[in-house]
Amino acid sequence: MAEGYPLALAARPLLLPASAFEVGGLLLLGLQDFDGGEDGEETLETVYLRPGFRYGLGSAELEVGMDLLVHQGEIDGVTLGNDDPVARLYGAGRFEVSPEIALGGEITVVSPTSDFKLYSPRAIVANKQRFGGRGAVELSAQAGLDYQPAIEDEAFEIPSSTRMVVGGQIRVQAQVTPIFALEARGLIRYFNTFDDESEMGPVVALGEFFAQDYGLRAVAAVTADLDLIGGLDILQTGDANYKVLSFGVAYRRVP
């Protein structure tokens, strides 16, 4: 690890330094509650593995990642969710405008191996303000689209559909000790389908709605190169609510 790269999460830059890389993985446990009727409330459990890689290019950074399905739960013998082995592909590029500001773009492909693919490109701007090494606030804004291609089958046909997405996020980082930090996060997004009279597939929701995502994670820098990470996220999209527990590691090398 190069001398001067911050050990404390709150003091770290938005982008990795030149020729630095970070490889990591998270184990995600998703929990969604359903009304089981006479059986009462039932919980659907889904487990994903999320490997990722970041590489610094000096004033820019590249990142790639994916979600791999490990376990898809069932309720009454029925699978209620995305059972594709590769649930998500992700790629991003970011450019440093100043030490506090970064601009970038990202694209996520949901269900890339299924007929019901969803492409989600985004443009993002982020700003990080640090407060004496003991805390930091990161604000970001995003805008983009969700696009589902047309689906043609012998039994049915679903036209393509597109929706607009805009949102904002705040991250508040508190450096509890020199190696241990807590981060609280809130993300709110607004979705609006361009043509709400089309027959949509199961991936793209109709009309307009808000989605909220709140999370808390802990980051422990156990060595200069290795972080241990744990977190809890609560997601609300329309009438659906999810809880996601995450545990993982991130390993960095800075020349």
C-alpha cells in the first residue's frame, strides 16, 4: 500500500490512484415478506454472490461487477423471483473533476441470460466533503433510462418499453476509530414509464413511482490492504419491500 493512501474510510478519495486496483466480494442475503393467507406471513430468501473489480487510471477509474445466484427460495414449491444464474452485470467509468467531485457513467444489465433483459444506463455526478478525518458526506445525483427490449414468442408478444429514472443519494461516513467506520446511506429514485398504455413485461413496472433504498454498513480496515464489510439495506419499490444483509471483503493494492 502506498504511503499516504488513507486507511480511514472517511478520508479516502472518490477514485483509486493511478495503477491501483481493488478486488472484492459480497455475500448478499435478500429477504422479502409475502402474505401467506391462512399460513400467515412467509419470507422468501435469496442469496447472491457479488464479485467486483476497480482499477485506477490516475484521473479516472473503471469498475466491473456481477451478481451470481447462489440460492433462490420457494414458497409453497413456487419460485417467486429471478432464477437466472447471472442476475446482474455492471460496468462503470468515472472521471475526476477535482479531489471532491467526480463525473461518470454506468450501465447495469438485469437478467442478461433471460428473455426479460433490462438495460439501465445512468449518468452520475458525485461530491465528497471531508470533515477533519473523522467524518465525511458524499452527495450524488443520477439520471438515465431503463429499457426492456421487445419479447416475441409463439404464445405471446410484449413490445419494448422505456422509463426515465432520476435520483439522488447521500452517504454519511463516521470514522469511529482509525480503522473502523460506519456509513449510513439513503437513495431516492423517481421512475416514469414513457408509454403507460403498453403491455409491459414483468421487469418494467407500469406508470410512475418512487423507490427508496436505505442502508447502514460497517467497514473495518483490518490491514492496510484489506477491509471487512458488513451491512443492512432496506429497499422499497412501489408496494414491494426487501431487506438485504451483506458480508464481504475488499482487497486493494496501490503501487
